[in-house]
Amino acid sequence: MDAYAKDKTLPAPATSLSLEALVPYVRGEKPIVFTAERERDIKAIVKFVTEMKVKGIIVGGQEAWKAADELKKNNISVIYTNIYNLPVREDDAYDSLYEAPSKLQQAGVKFAIATGDAGAENRDLPYHAGLAGAFGLPPDDALKSVTLYPAQILGVADRLGSIEVGKMANVVVADGDILDPRTNIKYLFINGRMLPLTSRHTELFDSFKDRK
């Protein structure tokens, strides 16, 4: 496409909307998301990203902390999805996956925490971050790992991720630490509009709570 734009004597490239959608990623204008868990695979992705001069984000990242120096050097972020998983090696410490976000934070790697699930498990997202906070991740970073940091990694921090003038008014009001399962949510605002805190779960609870 670039060559044809400069020299119209060349054959006109065929139009392909699906391939054209990939152009910003090939040019390094937008990040490519890679799913990887093992250190060797993550280092292979770092090599690919640097050689191809593209941007990359690691999703999964079970052993990302082992490649932290390479990730930081090449500005590759990690969306960590292994808080609730079990260690994969028999000689791994029981808390190895809980501690991984704190190790990434200490190494200066940009990271966020996700559940790795596209469905109902997302409701546990605050508790994934809370568990990481109980195993070395500073409280401020634990909260930012599910608010500001993912917004920064995905390039939408100008609109989401923190309470600032000019951003979308997505606000949760709680009676305690929002990363603590004992905390109750009192109010929820999406884009400045207060939403009711009702769901199928609350409706079922109200229907059966007085039965004996």
C-alpha cells in the first residue's frame, strides 16, 4: 500500500479490510496481545517484538517475573491472570503465584491484574487484587492494578481508571476497602448515572431469606 501510494505505476493492491485493520499493529502504533505463561515463551515474545519493532502486551504471565528485566527494558506490559491458579511445578512455593504481581512491581514492569475469565468470575476481580496485596503488593498498587494500570496499558487512561476532571464518572462507593470481600458496595455510578445494586443474586436472596 505504501509503495503504491508513492508509485502509481505499480499494480494496485487488492482491498482487504481484514488485513488493513492490522496495519496499525504491524507499524507499532497499537499493541499486539500475546498469551504466554512460561519464561521461555515470554522471552521468545520479547525477541519477536524487538526484532519486528512492534508493541506487545503479555496476557497470562505466570513466570513473567522471571523475565522482568527484559520486559522492563523493552516496555512490554503484563496483564496477570494467575492469582487463583495453582502452582504448576511440584517444587513451587504455595504462594508463588500470589507474589508474582509484587515481583513485577518491584522490577518496574507495567502490569495489571485480571481474572482471565470472560464471564461470571470477573465479579471476583477485586479479590484477586486483594490477595496480591496480602502477598507483598503495596495497597495503592493493588487498587491501581484493577483501575488505573489496565487503563494505561490499554491506552484509555485519558478516559478511565481514576477519578479526575474530564474522565468518565465511573465511581464505586463502599463502606470499606473495596479489595476486601467483607466490604459492602453502597452506590454505583456508570458514566455519572447511578445504577441500582440489584441482580438475580440479590433478588433470590430477598425471596428466600425469611424461609425457615
